[in-house]
Amino acid sequence: MIRALGLMSGTSLDGIDAAIIETDGEGTVRAGASLSVPYKPEERLLLSMALEAAKSWEPDEPMPEEIAEAERHLTLANAIAVRTLLADAGLKPADISIIGFHGQTVLHQPERRRTVQIGLGDVLARLTGIDVVNDFRSADVAAGGQGAPLVPLYHQALARSTGIKEPIAIINIGGVGNITYVGTDGSLIAFDTGPGNALIDDWAMMHTGEPLDRDGALALAGEADMDVLEKLMDHAFFEAPPPKSLDRFSFSPEAVAHLSPVDGAATLTAFTVEAIARGLAHVPGIPSRFVVCGGGRRNPTLMSMLSKRLQGGVLPAEDLGWKGDDVEAEAFAYLAVRALRGLPLSLPATTGVPEPMPGGRLHRAGHGHKE
């Protein structure tokens, strides 16, 4: 068993999740201390500028300064999160064997064999005094995989650790939505379903100045426009078979621009739900339950819509004893242990990579050595 710390910054740009687990990198997982650190407004602004700059960044060009500056700030913010978590947990750097550092995705174009997660692994190792694994997606994408989702192997380990035997669907609603189907025999299928919270968050920010639709209140006060929803769902992505993955900007809120703030929020929330429901056509069995992780499970309007659309069996991760805010951070701790052990981080059934693919880059603390 290895004690590892995972760091995750999702496409919602809401902050850094940090979590400690003990694991063998296979079927045994014990969750430990965790924390979430919201981004400061200036950090979110820097990351938004980096995302904007990445849209026109070509592979053969040097990294734009906006992205480089965001990367420096992000790395420092992650180092502070590590120190804070260790202090809260009463641990020293020597008590942690490895950090799994996801960084922030600024570009995800698997069709061009490109994916970029910013975050300086060597600097983080030096600042924390702990070995770091980062750059989890590049090897998969370079080999022809989608590079996402990467959490399914951890979902499978969690299901095993919880003793679940029947087919289960784990739905993660972050900036983008994704689903992992774990069959009775432990078989895995995973893919992005469509938008998660990102469009709803952007809409709420535009109309209320809040970075999210708090408690789903905006959507609850409105009514989904079914004609607009039909247009939004008329996208080739939904018919494409998995594996498949998305960028935060794969869908535009343009279709709802003419709607009122409340109806627009209701329609975008229904869009997230319908995309998940449509995705279930691609799984081989009927899940006994749908376990929801990520920030979306805190939106009661979204959860209620999802429960109606999937006809029950929808429950938050906490109902299984999981920590729904921490699953992705825990997953990158788990994947860092797998990377140390040379085990695959992705599979043909999760990212479409031709064969089980190891990955990640190891940065040793103290002497900048990279493997």
C-alpha cells in the first residue's frame, strides 16, 4: 500500500481539489483527508485568459505568455494546497510517497493528437519535497486515444472496494459530463456524455454575476425550451459510438441566447441531463443504480431532472460512502501509484487507445530529475 496525494483542477475553473488515499494501485483503496481550495478571482481570470489564448495556439509555436503565466500561478497554488492539506492531516512531506498532479486542461484536441494540461511538475516536486507524476494524458493521445476520461479505472477500484457486484453507472458532472459503466464482471466502458456544469456556470455568471447556478435556483424558476433542446441535441457527438471525449468549448450556449435568464438556465440544465440519458444507449446493460459525483450533484434541480429522466436509481456518491467532491483528486493519486508501478492508466474501452497504455511523467523531488 502506498500513500499518495492527488490534485485536480477541473474544467469548471472553480478551484483545486486535493485528497490523500492509500492504495496498491489496483483493487484496494482507503480514502483519507481532503480539502478544496476555491480559485481567487484573479486566478480564475488568469486561467480564463490562458484558455482563450490556447484556442489559437498552434503546436509548433512557443507557449503564449498568458498560458505560461497561468501555469506558474497554478503550480504555486497547488503547492500551497499540498502544504495546507498536510498540515490539516498532521502529516509531513516524508509521509507521502507520490503526488498525482493533473494540472489544468487548456487544450484538448485528440483528433489532432494534442492535449495540454498546464502545471510544472518539477517545480511542484521542488516546492513540496515530494515526488510528482503529471502529464497523465499525453501518451494516450499520442497513441491515438482520446486521453479522457481517465478516472474510470479508479471508479472500478472504488466499486470493488465498496463490494458492489451488480452493473453500475458512475456519472461525473464537472465542467464536462462523463459516465463509467462497470459491468457485473468488472468490465469497463467510459466516455464523455456532453456538457456538464460549464455552460450552466457561464450562463449564471453572465446573468447573475455568480459563477454557478446556486442550488439550481435559476433553472428551477424557468422552463426548458424543448425546441431549443432538440437543436442542441442535434449534434453528431451524441450519435457517435464511444470512446469519445470533449473539450470545455465543444458546445456553445448560442442556441439559448434569446431566452430569459431562467428559461436559458432550465434549458441548459435539461441539455446536460438529456446528454447523459442519450449516452446510456451506448452501455451494454441496465445499471442497477446511477451514482453521481462532481459538482453537479450539488444542484438539486439538475439531480431532480436526472432522476425523472432516468426513472429513479439516481443517488449522490455519499450514499455509497464515497466523497463526491474528492473522487477525481483521489483518482489522480491512484493513477500516480499506477504510473509508479508501470500499470496502464487507460484502456481501449475507456479512451479508445489501441492497447492498455501506461503514462505520466515522474519528477523526483530535490534534483529536478524527470523520467
